Amino acid sequence: MAGQQARFVLKLRRNIALEGDLLLARMEVEAFSLAGVRGVADIKSVTQDIPGLRRLRGFGRLDLNVRENGIQAYVAEGPLTTLPDLIRRLSFVQRIYCVTARTAEALELLNELEEVLGPVLACHSNEDSLIIEAIPHYALFEFSQVVARRSKGRIETKQNLSAVLDALLGRTDARHAKSLAEAALSARSTTSHLSHDIHYYKAKFFPRLVRSILNICTQRLGDGSHRVIDNFVGSGTTLLEAATLGIPSLGVDIDPLSVLIAKAKLEAVQIDSRLLAEESAQAMQALEAQTTGQLALFDEPLHEVGKAPAIKFPGWLMKNRKMTARVAAGLQQEIRGVQSVVARCDPQVAGLFRVLMSDAIARKIRMRFLGTGVGRFSLTFAKPSIAQIFSKSLARYVKVAATSEWLRQTIHLEFADAQVVRGDARHIPSRSGGFDILMTSPPYLPASSGRESYAKARAPSLIALGMTTHEEVDSLADGSIGSMSGDGIDLESLSERERDIVEWLLRDELRAIKAKPTARYFLDMRRAFAEMRRVLSPGGYCVVISGKQSTFYQFSTRKALYTVQSALILAEEARQAGFEVEGLHDVQLVKLNRNARPRSLDDYYETIILLKSPDG
Ligand SMILES: C[S@@+](CC[C@H](N)C(=O)[O-])C[C@H]1O[C@@H](n2cnc3c(N)ncnc32)[C@H](O)[C@@H]1O
């Protein structure tokens, strides 16, 4: 049995729009023990080699829901025993076709697979060959985002997920199930599945990117248990992806709000959906009562709302002309209303409630920092109230919890342990050599526009959560790499490339303010790389995602003045810290926010810096 071979056709998700994703998709497929991996642009042509595939019908049809341009599938050969891993781990594939000889052993494996991986397979056989169709687990995670959105509550979400899986594998003809499956297959963007969108967060990883990189690294490392660390964990994308792959992980971040978000992101997929539904219903009722003025007499804490001290916004926010005294008082009242509900919830859902409140505040009060580091920002307010945004999120998270329960029950998904601690990447609070994979994305250059805003933009949330006061909020970002304080810098210790940009900034009157913070950024990253090297085991992989480059433009004409090769600079720092640089891969991103940068129609690339800790 061990030697039985199979041919695999791995049909890519239709919504892969970027060449960078294709690159990762291919690297991921190649990382599994498969031979002769080749991309096919016309998936139908595969039937010349494997005629049996021509007979497939329904959602199994080879050419249904395929990418419109470019590679539609990868074709490869390898041991049949690779199939479970492909189903459990592949990130970019919507359907696996596996063709193998019809042996007793193959049939036995199939039976076992269904028990271990859930009802994600369908099998067709003729006299001597078997065609197995399988829906990869990750495709189901992504589909669940679409299904949950179209479902009413926790029970319906679970029913619809089962219906979609049945429709995809031809087990039902129900129109409702088929139309949901169609919607799931053709969704344009699927980056917010499970709890990935728990809080508004700029500069988040794309989940598929993280997952494929974790797969590539674990495959290259070979058998054994692995541990992952993200030392700039942010909203916790790496940890959630590692958890679904069964890899234990640790996240570190200096920002207390990020720590809270990352923790809640992981808790949200473990919460009992019934409890959450009850708690959410109570919370929504209480919020509704606040707006209609019908507070229940016995509702002690709601009466307390009026007595609680109002939260205060920082002086610089109060100075904005849109933040009139009346507007501020209204917002403070809204925040206190939600705070009172959050204060009363069951401790098991408290982390989630707090993070969703913070998210609602961040979505209501929107600050966008502009210019060259002098703290200028535009302020806008979303139309719905904070309570409305919060209630909508609660309803969504009941469905997230239900989805996660369905995945645990149906495909036996188990979440590996993940811890999040507040700490400094320049002094990682962990022993040496304790991790095999480090996957991270540090803050980008402070020199690029608006970088100083990290803590400021979250000030109202942080204050509402009781994590800081309106007076202290500005100092919260001090330990952050790339914050705007840049004292005590030794410019002499910079590399030539680094010094060049710092000196250029110093010469530019409007940008001189960013010179020292930029120098400090490089030196902080130097310390961070030394720490990253320390905590990785010999032979371990370190993957850093960074903007490829930052370009400075003349303000009036938008003419490009200077381009910083950020990724090259970071790779050089990593090499100096003792890492082997295995490669730099540029990944083009779609820019959704065209106002984000000057000349924002220019292509924008991120770079995957692939590093290795030398073997011991
Ligand atoms: C680009 S974000 C990471 C986003 C993350 N990859 C995600 O998917 O959500 C960078 C993070 O680095 C954190 N950070 C900045 N300075 C730090 C330091 N000295 N130590 C640890 N974390 C730091 C910031 O708080 C921020 O959360």
C-alpha cells in the first residue's frame, strides 16, 4: 500500500487574482512530496491524460468555476498517502481530483479518510481505477465566510454549511444548497473567515499567505513537532492559521490592544455558540432599551451608566474642528452605553465583547494620519452608532462560533494551543532555540506617510478599554519600533544604504522630522533580528514580510524623488544577524484604498524575505 501512486489535479480557487498568490500556491504544492508538478492553463486538457475526469458532473465538472486567466490547476503525481495531508493543509485549492488504481488498500484508505477528515470526499470507480474528489479543509473555511453571511443564526449556519458540502460533492440537488455553493465558489474575496476580521486592523496578513508559508516551512523541516512564533503578532493572523494547522504558537506584541485582539481572535473560535447567542441577545436587548429609554427597573448596572465617569478623549482629538463639544458628548454617551453592557457579560465571552466594542469605536471614529509626522489627521464618523456596529458584530460572531463548532464536529478540526504575551521584539520573552518557524511582519518604515499614528488612531478604543488614559495615550507607542521618538541615535552605526536615506531625509526640510525615527527603526530592527535568531532553533525558518520599497514624491508634482529599498535593507540586517538569506520573493498586492498613497495607482509590492537559521 505504502507505494501506491496517484495522479493529482489540484484545481485552484477561482478568486486568486494575483501572481504572488500563484507563486505561493506553486511553492506550497511543490513542498509536498509530489513529482512532476506542472501548472495547466486549460484544465480541460487534463482529460487527454486522464479521460475518466471527463465524466464528472455537477460541481465536480473539471472546468466549472475556474480562474478566468492563467494557471487553473496544478497537476502532479505522488504517493496516494499524500492525499490526507493535501486535503488538510492546501491553501489555494478548491477541489482535489485524485486518480489511482482500484485496489483493496486504496478502498480501505478511503474509508479511514472519511472518518478522520470528515465527509469531504466523493468517490467514483470503474473496473480498475478510482477517482476521488475532495474539498480541502481550507476551502471550507473560506466558503464558511460566505455561508455564514447568508445564514440567520447559529443553527441555520450549521445546516447551511452541511448543505453546501453536500451540494459540492453531489449529495443533494436542493436548489438552496446549490445556490449557496455557487456563491461560495464565486466569492471574490475570502479573507475574513473564522475570526480573522475580529477588529479593524491595518497592515494585516492575508491568511492564505501565512498558511501557505507555514506549510512550506513545515514540509521543508520534515517530520516532528514544530513551534511557531510571531514576534510582531499584531492582530494574530499567524497564530490563528498555525492553530488550524495544529501547530502550537506564541505571539508577542508591544501594543496591549494588539495582544487583546490576538487573544480574542483565538478565543472566538473556541466559544460555545449557544452561550454566545444568549449573551449577545441579552446585550442587544439592553442596548435597544438604552436607545428607547426603556431601562428595566431591576437592571442595576444600566442605572449605573449615568453615574460612571465619562471617558475623556485626548486634547489633540478634542482640538479637531469636527469634534465639537456636542459631538464628543454624544460619542462618550454611546461608548458608556456599550461599556455597561460589556461589563455585565459572562466572563467566558468578555474578551470577545471587549474587542468587538473596541472595533465598533474604531469604526465609528475614523482617523487617518496624513503628511510628514506632524500629527495632522482627517477625522470622519461612520453613520451607524457604536451600539449598532457592536450589535451587528455580535450577531456575526455567533455565526463564527457556530462555524467553528461545525468544523470541529464535521471535519474534526482541532485548534492547537496559541499564547499571546505583551513584550518587546527587541527582548523576546522566551528561551533560546525554542521555535522552528518564525513568521512575522514588523512595522513599516516610519519615513513612509502617516506611520506615527499607530497608537493615536486607536486612542478612543484604548481609553474605553481602560488600557490608558487620555493623558498617557501618546506615550503608549514609545516602545514601538518605528515610533516617532528618535533620540540617542548613533548614525555612524548605520549601513551605507540606511545612512543614505537618513541623510536624504535630513536634507529635506519637510521630511527632516522623520530622519531620526527612521534611523532608530533600522537599529531597532537590527536588535529584533538578533533576537529572532536567538529564539529560532538551528535550521529553523524565519519569514519576514515587508513592503518592498517606499518612494517619496514631490508634494506638488508627485514626481518620484527617492526610493528606499526597504526589503533589501531588512534582508541585509538579517544576514548581519547571522541568518542565511534563502530568497526574496516579491508579491504584488491589490490596492483597495487608492487614497492611501500619492500616485497610488503605481503597483505595490510586498516582499517575502525567506531566511534560515544555520544548521547547528
Ligand atoms: C504590521 S503589524 C503586524 C500585523 C500582523 N502581521 C497581522 O496579521 O495582524 C506590526 C506590529 O508590530 C508591533 N510592534 C511594534 N513595535 C514592537 C516591538 N518593539 N515589539 C513587539 N511588537 C512591536 C505593532 O504593535 C504592530 O502590532
